[in-house]
Amino acid sequence: MLAESKEIFNKAVSLPPFERIEIIENLFFSLDSEKDRNRIDKLWANEAEDRIDAFENGEIKSISSSDVFDKINSLRK
């Protein structure tokens, strides 16, 4: 890692988690062109609509957030 990169990294890891996530997102999205980002956003929007339709048509069931978090917590043990 270059000295400048190390310096930036050391400053970044001292930030609160929310600010680090914001930096990660900004760096990640800087790798894509706006055209790619728009295409990906459209794909995710279509996926969300498909999932909503499937739920409304009874093709998939909902899961309560407490069940989801219980499952996550059980996998961490």
C-alpha cells in the first residue's frame, strides 16, 4: 500500500462506522459509470417490483423481522 493510501486508510478507520460506510459506498460507486449505475438501479427496481407482485399474488410468504434476526443471531453462535 502506498504511503498516501495508508494515511487515508488510517484516517478512515478512525471515523465512526456510519461515516466509514458512506466512504465505502462512495468509493464503490465511483467505479461505475452513471450509465452502469442507472442500469443497475433499474434492474433492482424491477426486482423489487417482481418480489412485491409475487408476495401480493401469494407466490412468496413474508417473514417477520424478529424471525430474521433470530436466525441471524443463531448463525453467529
